[in-house]
Amino acid sequence: MIIIALTTADGIFKQMTLAGLLSPNRVVAEMVSQEHWPAIVELVDHLVAEDALPTESREAVLTALKEREDQRSTGIGNGVAIPHCFSEDIDKVAMIFGKSTEGIEFCSLDRAPVHFVVLFVVPQSQYTLHLKTLAAIAKILNSAETRENLSKANDPEAILEVLSRKTARV
């Protein structure tokens, strides 16, 4: 289990697991997109459809994600990408996990296709939470065993179960 410490908008400190930031409706067990930018749009649209992001924030979030991707791809290697940005329009982390069996051309650092995408949007005021979330995701997906287990998981519940198994300290 990965523990992420955060302070809510009302100043209350609490801890949350990485799997606790996801739910079955925020896991795409098989993504449709096969390229970098369409994959990001697919996941953002899913967050909007699930009311995790306000519809009116969609364009601003996509712009922020595009600016981040233009600096350097968030494809970190080993089949993993972690697109992320800030938003003034949310008060809690919006996160989604996408899996692609075929792989997505993501301009990754190792030039390999991406099979696992964790996209998250953090409230503008939560810079520390942003860093901790990014580090936690990278740590859990750095494990070859975890990636292997995720590749075998075929539905949102199985994916969440794999993500809740691994321990990493942030």
C-alpha cells in the first residue's frame, strides 16, 4: 500500500493510499488510443465523464497537460507514463489509470511503447501533494513484478487489487 499524506482545502491533514485515489470507474482496463496525445485526451475525457473533472475545466486541463508534455514526455520508461498537471478548478486529486495491451507510442524516454498510464490532476495549491503523488506512482510502477501482474489483470477490480498490494514509502 502506498500512503500519500495530504492537507485538504479546509486544512485537515489525512493520509490516502494510491489505490484509494482510484475506483473501478477510474480504471480503463483497455485503452482505445494508440498514440501519445489521443491517449491523454481519452483519459481526460473519461475523468470528465465520471465527474472527477468539471466539464468546463477540460480545455484548461488539456492545455496544462500539453504544456507539460511539450517540456518532456511523461513516458518514464518500462512501459509507464505519468501525465500530470495542476488545476485551479478542483479541490482534490483527480486520477485515472489506463492500460494498453498493445502499447501506446508515447515518446517515452526509452522509446518503448507504454502499457500503463496514470494521469492525475492536482489542485493548484497542493504542490507538495503533486510531488508525493508522482513519486508514489513512479515507485509502485518501477516494480517489474507489479507491471507483470498489471499486464495479467483484465478488469478494473483486478487492476486495483494489484495496485493496492505494493508498498512504497514517500
